[in-house]
Amino acid sequence: MKVSVVLGTRPEIIKMSPLIRELEKRDVDFNVVHSGQHYDDEVSGIFFRQLELDEPDRYLSVGSGSQGEQTGRALMKLEKAFQELGTEIVLVQGDTNTVLAGALAGVKMGLTVGHVEAGLRSYDYRMPEEYNRRLADHSSHLLFAPTEECSETLKNESVWGDIHITGNTVIDACIQNMDIAEKNADLSFEVPEKFVLVTAHRAENVDDPNVQENFIETFRAMDIPMIYPIHPRAEERFKMNDNLKRLKDIENMKLVPPQGYLEFLLLMKESEFIITDSGGIQEEATAPNIRKKVLVLRESTERPEAVEAGYCTVVGTKKEKMIKEIEDLKKEAWSPDKSPYGNGKAAEKIVDILERYKQEPYEASSHM
Ligand code: UD1
Ligand code: UDP
């Protein structure tokens, strides 16, 4: 069982790290292939160091580009890497272009593909991620669904592969790293006693000048300090519209570079609440050692479980609604429930399934 763990962006490195640890622990023959979709140290290298991961076995330097260009380059380079490495099982995680390329390269070579975080759907067809996750699910033999709801979605879509409910490895990562964060996080700026943590980077938000304007107006209306570690995409897009300076000049806004994982864990834990369009942060907020309310700056979410459990509220991207929801939140008494994303043992469950699979390889499909 020669496993290739494919990753390429910040959230994939974080969410694959518990799985890499578990594969190491059980002496599985595996390697790590980094597509190079994210390449700056602040969104890639730092996570390898902080999570104490070995250098990837292959680094493919795919880099940035249009959707097709980036996905196509990754597909070609991943195919070559799997050939060289003698890959039998490809593991991809999430919904990035790297994931789609990894799943396609795998099925086209007749390899077994496992999709970690399968079955999420936003039904927002503006999002490149929605196509990536759907196509990856329908190209996978092993589908690791984080929740019962995701598993139902996959059954309703009659995916060919075998569905397993495992929880989400992001909870494993939070549990494994929070103590380390509390000891070692090295924040290079002053953190106010009370603050709101902000992130926004989704293409359908930051690539749209109207949404940028709505965000700026909303942040201007905030009467509590905000810390916004700005993603490279968002920084570039705000700058293109001459909005970066306007964002920086907002009175309560502290705009800081993307943070390492340890620093970001601590910021989530210490914040009053979180305003974000991130996917992973919606899940992390439900971790037993974080438990924070999240206002989701989007029109939809592929994480309805976090909404149902009371952690997340989808507030859209119109300034009146965003401002009203922030005001309402200050009045709201809230007692968090347990995480819908599992108990921190997702990686163990996934490797159990892989080891069982080794004895009894996949047969197409029980769900057709
Ligand atoms: C990608 C994923 C998104 C995920 C995010 C995680 C897709 C379609 N999108 O979005 O789902 O939430 O990663 O953070 O796969 N850039 C840099 N340095 C880097 C990488 C990117 O400056 O190391 C800048 C470049 O200007 C680039 C832009 O960010 O054009 C976008 O990068 P890209 O990888 O295409 O998508 P993300 O927006 O990062
Ligand atoms: N994160 C981080 N530093 C930051 C912002 C986010 O380490 O400055 C982590 C965060 O804890 C989460 C992941 O990055 O695990 C989320 O990544 P992102 O929001 O870029 O992508 P998404 O989850 O939306 O795909």
C-alpha cells in the first residue's frame, strides 16, 4: 500500500498533518507531494516547520495562474510524480484546484483515490471549490465524510465510492496543537485585551469591488478592535482597487500578515468572536478548545452542521445585514454545543479504513 498524500495550500497542510502523523505511527509506506499551489513561506513553509512535518518528497512548483492553467499544470505534474513514486493510493483533502488535479490524475492512472472531507456542498456555483469538491467526490473510491449529513449528500448523489463517516481532521489538529500554541506562539504585534478576529479571502468576495466596499463599510462601523491577518489573494485584490490603504486606515483595524498556525490558534482562542469567509475556520471554531461564535461573510456555507450546532451564522455580504448581525451578536447569550466534526480521532479512523482496505480492496460500488 504505497500512499501519496497530496497537498498544496495552507488548509490542506494543516488538515493533512494529523493524517501524516498517523501514517508515520503505523509505519505505512507513504510520501507527501506538494503541488506548490501555495508557495510563499507564510502560507506554506511555516506550516511544515510549526507542525514538525518533514519536507515534502516532491514539490511540484505549480504556482499561481488561471483556474484551468493551475489545475492543468497540477494534473500533469501530479501524474508524473505518481508514476515516479509508484503510488497506489492517492489521498486528497478538501476542495482546492490541487485536490481536483490529484483526484483526476489518480483515477486516470487507475489508482485508488481517497477524498478526505468528502460530501460538502455549498450549492453556490460561483465557487471554483464547489466544482472541485463535487468532481473529486465522484472520482473517489474512498470517501471520508466528516459528518452524517455529508454522507447522506454523497448517497443522494449516488457516488461510486465507499462512504465512511470519520469526523474532520481539523479537530484533530486543533486538539494536537493548542497546548503547543499556548507555549510557543510568537505574535509579532500587540494584541488588545478584547478583539474580533477577521479573515476574508474567498474569490467571490475579494475579487468583487462591490463586496470589498461592503466589507470596508462594515469594518468601519465596528466599535471593537479587529485583527485581520490578510491572505495574499485578498491583499493583492484590495490593492488592485486602491482599497488596501482604506482598509488599513480603518480606526479599529489591525491589518497583519498571514499568521502561522500556532499564532492563529491562539488568536482564535483569545478572540471575542470571529468574522470570516474561510471554510476551515468555521470548523475550527467548534473545536472543544476554541468554541467561538462565527459570522460567515458569505451567501451560503458548505458547513451547515456548524450553523445547526449554533456556532456559525451566515450573514451574507451586504453591509446592512452584516452590521445588524454584529450588533445582534453582542446582545446574544450563547452556550456552545459539542463539535459536529468529531472528537479529534478522524485521522485514526481514516488510517483504520485504509488498513482494512489493504486486506479487502475496493469493489465498485455499493451505492449505485
Ligand atoms: C486557494 C483555494 C481556496 C482556499 C485557499 C486557502 C482554489 C480554487 N482555491 O485559494 O479554496 O480557501 O487556497 O488559503 O484552489 N498567492 C500568493 N502567494 C502564494 C499563493 C498565492 O501571493 O503562495 C496569491 C497570488 O496572487 C495568487 C492568489 O494569491 O494569484 C490566489 O492564489 P490561488 O492559489 O490561486 O488561490 P487562493 O485564493 O489562495
Ligand atoms: N490560518 C492560519 N493563519 C492565518 C489564517 C488562517 O494558520 O493567518 C489557518 C486556519 O487556522 C485554518 C486554515 O488556515 O486552519 C484556513 O485556511 P483558509 O482560510 O486559507 O482556507 P479555507 O479553509 O477557507 O479553504
